[in-house]
Amino acid sequence: MTRMLFVNLPVADVERAKAFYTGLGFVNEPRFTDETAACMVWSEAIFVMVLSHEKWKGFTDRPIPDSGSSEVMLCLACDSRAEVDAMNERAGQHGGTADVAPLSDHGFMMSRSFTDPDGHFWEAMWMDPAVASGETPMEQPA
């Protein structure tokens, strides 16, 4: 069986979160979606579960952090620099905040950061396939 990653995120409004992630290119999996949660599919192995605050509290007693804080930064790999730029733009167009950190460009790798409507911190990243595969060494710009 393929190992899968399920990222679980507390959200104030499940429908708003579904619309945001759909706008980024995620696909909703209706078998695991109801009024309290939605399963948003990024790939065959990566799923984002957006859970209402009430549903979230059924899994943990840990407090939901304020929207301005970050426990993690979630990073999505993109196929090109243009896809990174487009994802960042779509984040802003669908209720998130684009460019919450400065663009990071190392030549062989670049990224842009955004938040979703609930303040969860995301990064869209592209890496030169030759560097990712080990064919070419990483070179930092001077």
C-alpha cells in the first residue's frame, strides 16, 4: 500500500476552506466529506483534511492556535516556477493571503509563501529536477 500523508487542519468554515483549496487545484473527496469536515486531495498520497473547530476538538484537547501563529509550514512541490507563481496568486484570489514571506530564490529552487483563510502557513516550491534527482549539484547564487 502507498504510504499517505493526511494533514489535518482546524478551520472556522468548512465550505470556505473547501472553496480555497479547490481554487488551489485540490480535489474534494466526497466519501470523506460532510458538513463538519472535508477531504481535499493534492495527489495520490497527500490529503488535507479541513475540520470544523468542533470536529477538531473531538480529536485533541490541544488548543487551536491564533491565526497569526504557526506551528508548521506546509510545503507543496510544483512542476515549474510558473506554477509556484500561479498557486500564490490563486491563494490570494480565493480568500488566502499571498506573499506572507519574501520570495525565496536560490536558482535551483524557488518558493513563495501564503496563508489559507484560517492563517495556516503554506509554501509553493519548485526545485530543478536535475538537482532533486542528484544529477546536478546544488549551486547557490553568488
